[in-house]
Amino acid sequence: MNPETEISNVNATDEELLADIRNVAQKIGKKTLQPLEYKDHGKFFTSLILSRFANWNKALEAAGLKKVVKNGVPDEEIIADMKRVAAIVKKDVISKEDYRMYGDFGVSVIFNRFDSWEKALEKSGFKKSSEKDKKIRDLMENLEDVWIKLGRSPRFVEIRIPFSRYNGTQYIATFGGWHTSLDLFEEYISSVKVETEQSIAGKPVLENNHKTAKNINRQTRFHVMKRSGFKCSVCKNNSMTNPGVTLDVEHIVAYEKGGETTDENLYVVCSECKKQKEGNIQA
Ligand SMILES: [Zn+2]
């Protein structure tokens, strides 16, 4: 295209512009078109098209073509964009939802490039904070397990390997103090997340018109045990009265028979009673 035709180009209608985009796409046999490809074959300035349609993808959309998936974008640009989103949402590790909301490239582009969300986070340098998160979760889950074993709030001196998977000093080092650790535990254990279809990696989990997911999460488990005084609902034992016994939480009406994962339909059962119950079913 030569500059002398530019003036008449400015008067081109939107339809003429779109028709030419379609024409070029057809000519080079593509369902989408990069701006550079249009520049080589098109009649109009790409800048004219951009000024009419706000951006290149909007023009493609209006022309009935597929949007440009930014495959040509260097990894660094995608990584920079993930960091930009992290700054917007003020988080150390961003979720797919965060990125979907604020990212420039689309989650699918990231998946195609890095294979998985985890790998993309790793490449973007988010991994370290995600390891720290994992450590914190581990410490909290251990505190929960010790609490259940004792049937009450643990004392600092009781947090010792092998009764506990971590020593108390590790809590002090991570959280600054024992009381702070217990405060944070309260926060962790009361953050009950109701599991819905969306929360489990896109897999539908709610079958047969259930209102709740089958899985009894750690927070619900703890809550039900606390309600029962950390004792088996059947025989009232726990690992303090009967060493070796472990506690579990189960549905009263089986989930398969329509029972929901709600407080009223959950009870505590010890490993001994569970064995007996299973024996009865088999007999
Ligand atoms: Zn029992």
C-alpha cells in the first residue's frame, strides 16, 4: 500500500474495512489474522482499523474471524503480566480466577504455554511463596491432628516429635509465638469452605441433587469432633482413654443414600467402632 491512497482510505466505511480483513484472511487461508499479515496484504492502514474498532481483536470479531491468540508473545511478557495481576489483587500467589479477571492473555494461553497453572506459577517465580503457604498449611494441619489426639487445645510443651510432626519451636519460628500460633489456628479452623462444584478442579461432585459435596473437609471434621468433645459418639473413647484408637467423622445417613454433608448428618466414630460396624455389614 502506498501513502497516496491514505486519504481516500480514511473515508472507507467500517464494512469496507471488515470486508478487506475477511478478504485477506481468505487469501492467505487463515481463520484469524495477525496485524502484520494484514499489513502485507491489506488495502488499508492497520492504524485506521485500530482507530475504528478500538483494538485488533475487536476488528477480527466484527469481521467474523477468530481472535488472535497471542502465541507469538514471549514467555517473559506472559510472566510479566501474571506479576502485574498479582500486584493488582495484592496476593503472593494468583489463582486462575484472578488472572481471568485481570490478565491480558487468557488462562488457556497460559495453559498451552506452560502445561499447567502450577508450572506457570513456578516459572513466574511464585513458587517460593506457594511453598511457604504449604508449610503454613502443614503446621496448621499438624496442630489440628495433635488437638484431636489430645481432645483439647495443646500446650506448647506437648508439641514435640514424635507425638507431633513438628516441634513447638517451629511454630515460634514461623508465627512468632505460641499464642499467635493458636490464634491463627482458630482462624484457619473456622474458615469453613463449603465445597461446591466449582471448588474441585471443574469436576462435578454434586450427584443426585445433593446440596453438599461428599467430601468432609478438615474444618467440618474438626468442628464435628469438637462438638462431641473429641470422643467417639458411640463408645466415648479417644486416643487418650484408649491408646491406638483414632477418630474419624462419617455420615449418619450415607451420602449414597441421600445423606448430606451437614452438621446434623455427621458423627464421630473411632477406629474400633468402625471395625465393628464394617464387620457387621460383612456378616
Ligand atoms: Zn467408638
